[in-house]
Amino acid sequence: MEAIFMTEKEHTGLNLDALFIGDKSENADIFKSTMNKLVNAHMGWRLNYMPQDKPLITESDKNSESFQKTNERMQSVLDELSVRLRSNSVPWHSPRYFGHMNSETLMPSILAYTYAMLWNGNNVAYESSPGTSQMEEEVGQDFAKLNGFKEGWGHISADGSLANMEGLWYARNMKSLPLAMKEIKPELVSGKSDWELMNMSAEEVLDLLNSTDPKTASDIKAHSARAGHNMDKLGKWIVPQTKHYSWMKAADVTGVGLDNVVSCPVDEHYRLDVDALEKIIRDLAKDHTPILGVVAVVGSTEEGQIDPVDKVVALRDKLQKEGIYFYLHVDAAYGSYARSLFLDEDNNFIPYEDLKEVHQKYGVFQEDKEYISKEVYNAYKAFPEAQSITVDPHKMGYVPYAAGGIAIRHKDMRDIIGYFPVYVYDKRSGAPATLTPYILEGSKAGATAAAVWTAHRIMPLNVSGYGKLIGRSIEAANRYYEFLKNLHFNINGTEVEVNPLTQPDFNMVDWTFNIKGNTDLAKMNDLNLKFYQKASFVGGPVYNNDFITSHTDFATDGYGNSPVPYVKSLGFSEDEWNKVQTVGILRACVLTPFLYDRDNFESYADKIKKAMEEKLTAILG
Ligand SMILES: *Cc1c(COP(=O)(O)O)cnc(C)c1O
């Protein structure tokens, strides 16, 4: 028997059951009464502004036939909207959903978003949204603190893809500045060879830029990569094979170019292989090809795996002594919020030896298991050494779309990408600094900032708040992994095996079905694709589906030969892999906040097993 820790409900801290609508709308009354209160507050706010002004829509206007007809029209279009949404939306909220990075979102964030939307703040400029702009500033500070940046800064972006693009924007401009300095003010970098200029650290570059007067700094910036200068000299952007495809878009749009994106192999756990990274860098450095930067992924999109950020940092520091430097961006779009698991209530990174005890105290996990490996812990610990980090509130922040984000280590770094359009940022107006000069977007919803701010204020970004919520999803994912490991089917005499890909670092579980003894990889791929078709919108109305998952392919063009160990472990030959060159995978991001509980999980496990069995029977006959 494993020891059972105190359950969520016995713990005196936050009760997460109060923060979701619930898959059976259990908290509907709280949701509706709170929404009503908020809507009333907004209506009163309108009414009370300048009470001397008379209403412009009169009662007799409202009684006119055209008014009535227009209202009827509005009602019927909204009914149509409702029909469409009810019949064509994915039931993320249900514990039967084991697909993409989505689940039920936080009730307070839905309320905050809807409420704030009534004011329609535009965080493009402080003057159009003083309330929500201030919230975004605070949220940016939260992002910086979460990631361990003491002098950092951050903001909300539309999504993780744009945050990644912003990371590359920073790296690109940074890398090009020393060449611009040589051109504009050579004495700043006198005595340095071009190779040395291409290997100056971000900190050195910022210090030099800050040491000049604003006019010179501005001239230097005007001769940087932003003007299109020296684009062919910036070198390679190295990303692991597990990269999100936003990196390709970012390389395309920033002018870095897809040919300058180098894919680094991953190890058998689908984590970036640091030895391979070192070899790639040394080979490039041999013929003086600079390294524009390296991306470490924390929570890979297809496996949820966590790259060894600490080892990448150690490599950076080692190579720096040899005169080779790279910018480091951590793509933690998926995994960043999980850093809360390691922060105590004073924002200190909890020592590894104390972690279990602290997690016990806060009721983070039910079971006494090794859910968090030392490798994963070390990766999170090293975050503050990166230059920039992608953070997606709309993934593990459980906040509605669209809410991505980025945190940077040095606030000053903003100046290397900054613009100052007069119409949104007039220094003379005395308004606090506005966001637009430093972000890719223009107009953006203040409601998003309100939703993220509210979530952070209710659930602190540490072990007492988000740590607990994310612990629930990690525990559920591990239960699902164990469930799959012990699962097999007999479909009218055909034995079907279930093979999870790897022990999850985080909360994603990948697996395949295979017919026992089958050595034909294409046949296995076909089986898993057919299963996916039956377990997704592809197979018909998704509302009628009793188990929903997602699917991906690991193919040689993205993954090289990294899938070989898995494919071989299932009994396929290397020849078979070389012939087919792809393996189809079923993929579950286990975000549900409810299956952490052993009894809840078990009751759903039976239902899921039955649903899988029915689908396999329909496929195999
Ligand atoms: C989801 C994800 C992204 C992109 O984020 P969006 O918000 O979907 O644009 C980038 N990187 C990783 C690792 C991701 O998981």
C-alpha cells in the first residue's frame, strides 16, 4: 500500500474545486450569480456617468416595429450561433477528453474576461485602458518572477508563437549590434575581430549600448539587423527536433531564414541531446559560423518533455570561456507555469531535498511517488540563466484564449527592439510607459490582461497556488500512463498491445496500439490513424464521442532517427523504419483538474477502456 497524502479537501489552503465551473456545471449557481453581479455593476457604471445626460434610446423607440423586428433578428442569429457552438465544439471540459493542451479553464478568468470585455479596453496604449494596462504591467512582473528574473520584464502576447518570434527578434537584433557599433562608433569595440564581435554576450552588448549617449545608441540601432544590415552574418539558430513549428515561421518572418535553422537531435527521452548540441556548435565554430542562439524546449508540444536547460546553460558558460557565445531562449509555452511547483510562498526556489515535504504540506500530490525527476527539477532551476522565456497562460495557466506571454531577463533588452510611435507614446503627456513600442502586436484585448491578472491574484504562482493545480494534472497524467502500461485488448481473438512512448516528464502521454506480433510498421500506423479518426471530430459529431484524443507523426524529416529506439522496442526492424520513415502516435495532454484523484480516475478508467475497446472492435472487426 502506498501512503496517501492528505487530500485536497482536507487541506486548509485553496480548494480548486471552487475555481472551475465543473464538467457537470456543478458550480453553475456561483458562476451565474457572480456574472449577474458583475454585469449589474457595469450597467450601473454606464448609468451613473453624467447623470444629467438623458437616455438617447427612448421607450417609444423600443416599442417601434423596426426595433422589435431587429431584436427578433438578433435573437434568432444568436440562437443559430448557439446551435453551431453546441453541435461543433469540443467537450474539453470533460475528463473523457485526452487530446490537445486544453481543458476547462478557470471560472474566475472566464468571469474576469467577460466582465472586462464590457469595457473593451485596448492595451495598445495606456490612455485607452488605464485599468487593464496596469494589470498587464503587473502580470508581466509575475511572468518575470515566475521565471526567476530579478531585473526582468514581461508582457502578454497573443500566443506562444508570437512570443517565440519576439525571442528571435531580440536575439537577431542583439547579435547584429556589435557590427553596427563597429560601423557607427568603432572605438566602442576597438581591438575586437569580427569573430569576437559575433560572440559578445548579451550583457556585454547591453552595457556597451547603455554606455553611449541616446543619439549614438539610436544610430547604432538604426544600423542593426532591423535595417536589414549584416543579415547573412548572424549565424545559426539551433532548435531541438521537438521544436514547435512557430520557430520556422519566426525564422521566415524575421529574415533569419529557414536555412539558418539547425535541428539538434534529441535523446531517447525526447529531450535535447546536449552532447549533440556541443558537437554542432563546435563544428560550426570551426569555420567561424556564429551561433545566433539556442532554444531549449520546456514541455515539448508533442511529448511534453523537458530539455535539460541547466546543461545547456553549463555548455554556454563553458563555450563562452573559449570565445563562443549563444543567446538562450527557453520555449516554455507549455511548461512555464509548472515552475510554480518549485517556488515557495516567498518566491524562493525550494531545495530538492525539501521538495517532497513541501509538496506534502500543500497537498500537491495524493500519492507518494517520484513524479518529479531531479533532471526536471534542475531544468527549471536554470531558467533565470536564459535571456528570454515563452510563457503561455492559455495553456497551463488555465486561462481562456488568447493569452501567450514572454519574460525577459534584462528589462533594458527592450530598447534593442523598441520603437516609439508618437501617436501612442507621447513622452510629454506624462502617461506611464506604454507597451506597444516593445511588442509585435498593436491593438490587443485588455480583457485578456484582466483574465490572467485575476487568475494570478487568486492562485499565486507558487506551490500554494498554481503548483497545486499543475500537480493535479501531473498526477492524472501519471495515472493515465500507468493505466496504458497495464492495458491490452483481445478483440475477437486479435491481441492488441498498448505501448506508451516514454515516462512523462510533465503531463503529456503519447502511446500507440499495435497488434501483437505485427512487424509491419505501416500497418501499425494505419491502425493508430484509424483509431484517431474514431476518437476525434473526424469520425462524426464530437459531442457524441465518448473518448477524444489527438494524433501526430514522428517522421524523419523533423525527428531524424530519434524515434528508432521506440520503434525497435515494439519489435520493428531498423529496415522497417528506413522504409516507412514515420511513426504515428496518439497524444494526450492530461490537463483535467479532476483525474488526479484515485477514485475519480478509476471510475473514468473503466469508461475509457470500454470506449477504446469499442473503437478497436469497429476497426478490427
Ligand atoms: C504551444 C506551443 C507553442 C506555440 O504556442 P501558441 O500559443 O499555440 O502559439 C510554442 N512552443 C511550444 C513548445 C508549444 O507547446
